[in-house]
Amino acid sequence: MKRNLILVLSGLLVSPVIAEEVDESMDAAAAGHVDIYNTAGTIEVSGWSRNSVQVTGELGDDVEELILERDGDHILVKVKVPRKHGRDIDADIVVQVPQDSSIEVSGVSADIEVAGVNGDQALQTVSGDVEASGISGDLEAASVSGDVEVQGTGANAETSAATVSGDVFVSGLSGNLEAESVSGDVIVEDGAFDRIYFETVNGDLRFAAELRDGGKLAAESVNGDVDIVFDGEVSAGFDLETFNGDIDNCFGPKPQRTSRYAPGLELSFTVGDGDGRVVIETLNGDISICDE
């Protein structure tokens, strides 16, 4: 009897826990809207040429069900968990949507990854990274604790990328951009902008892209450096100020001290017709501006 009991217990210990696999699909509008909710795990979304939504992946033992519903041009994809649940509520889902769809993706403890979706997007999670590529429509991407990375196609759009604890990296975008982090770096590369505002409390700011004629750039950092490299010539009025740091300028005059009793520096000048505007402020950090 003891031997049989030991064998049974051993089998329980070594037997793998098999998550529930899902593979469901539904017809969808070519340019409809898809809402996707997953509390914990991963969410991967990609655009394809079919007029349908397909969901594949694995659900944890404590997940109640996968909901896939349609109401007109709206599709709902939701990983439903009971109010009183165990720890195994993770779900790893892959959602394929018509490439011209607009989407809204929400998670709590989940990473979000989106590629090849042309419509407007709203992506948000509490604890996890957000990554979006092939962006051509308007985008809002946000995380509380995680990195945010956005790669665009160069199309004009309204873009917002934000995190509380993490880095923000943006490349290949054009149009208008707001990017911010409380504790992390904010990096903007490539693209051409009419309006850009980016800030961080504890971290560095870097801009290496084009500021269009009449464009406006504003950058603020409390504890961190600001590094600006314009792609091509820029025509703008500049106002630069740092309380505790240096100002390095490749194409303008030298900075002046704000006070004989304080370490701060400031610099105001105009390049070209001055139809644009560049305002940069940092409390503890250096400012560098240059062009290629």
C-alpha cells in the first residue's frame, strides 16, 4: 500500500500542468474596431489581409473562458477571469485582425505587442512592456511599470507614448508627438515633426530627427541631460535654460549665466527665419543642440 501511494504521489509531482489551448475565429469588418482585454500574460496583435479575427494561445487553469463576440463592426476579445480566482490566470494570446482595423488593447500584468495594424490604436497596461511597430495611424501607448517602444512608417499621425517607470523609445514617426517618463529615458529618432513635447523627471532626453518649418519642440527634464540633434537645417527661435549644468551649442552663440550668484545658464537666439520654436529646460543636467 505504501509503495502504491508513493507511486501515485510521484506521478502527481512530475505530471505537467497542461494549459487550455484556444483557436477561435470570427468574420470581421475590413476596417472595424477590435477591443482586446487580458488581465495577465501576453497579448500579441498583428494585422493580416483577411476579413476575420482569429485568436490562438493558451489559457491558465483559473481562467474562466475566452470571449469572442461581434456587434456590428465591433469585435470583442476578452480573457474572462472569475472574481475569486487562484494564481493561474495568465493567458498568452495571439490575435490576428484585419490590417485596417482600429484597436484598443488593455492589460493589467501583461506585455502588449502590436505589428502591422494600420488603424488608430490605444494600448495600455499597468505592469508590462508595450511595443508597437508598423504604425501609420494615431496611437496612444502607455504603461505604469514597463518600457514603451513605438516604430512608425513615417506617416503623419498624432502619437502619445508614456510610462511612469521605464524608458520610452520612438522612431520613424511624423506629425505630432507627446512622449514622457517619470523615471526613465525618452529617445526620439528619425521622422519629421510639426509639434513635439517630451519630458522626464529622472532620465535623459534625446531627439535625433527633423523639425519641420514652423515646427515647435519643447523638452523638460528635472534630473537628466537633453541632447538634440536636428536632421537637416532648422529655422527657429531658441530658448534654452539649465539651473545646474552646461549648454553646448553647435550653431548659435555662447550661453550666459542667469545670475552671478547661481550656476544656471541660459541662451536665447534665432536661426534662419525663426518661424519655428525650440524651448529646452533642465534643472540638473546638460543641454546639447546640434545639426547634421
